[in-house]
Amino acid sequence: MTHHDPHSEAADAVHEGRPVDAQYVRGARPGKRILILLIVSAGAAAVLLLGMWFVSNGGFATTNANTGDQAVDTAAFDDSAPPTPTAPTN
């Protein structure tokens, strides 16, 4: 049994002036290993991001302690001046 050498297959095709088969110049063997790796890593990243969101979500909810009272807080920054009281004229 002889060793199959992809380099010599591609070199022979180049020297003979014919096109080189894609399987010899691809750089990797065909297979589904890369696709599986990409799916697993994308799933792991999604699980990690969701986990971080669930852990930090409670902390973000407690940053605004006066939810619903924002109208009271904006009164301090209201630019419209209240009417000035006038002296009663009798």
C-alpha cells in the first residue's frame, strides 16, 4: 500500500498544465467537524451571554428605586417659574 501524497497530485497537475482538483488545494480535509465546532461554540457563547444577563438583570432593576415617581423628581428641574404672589390691595 502506498502513501497518498496530495502535494504530488497537485504538482503533477500543475506541471502537466491541467487544472488542479479542489480536494488537493483546499487546505483541509472535507468534513463536518468545523461546522460542529462552530455550532457548539455559538451555543456556548449564547448560554454564557444569557447567564450573564440573568445574573446582572436583578442588579439593573434595583438601580432605579423610585420607579413611578419620576414626575415628582422632575419638578426640581422644571424651568417654568411659579407665579409670584402679589400683595392684596384693599
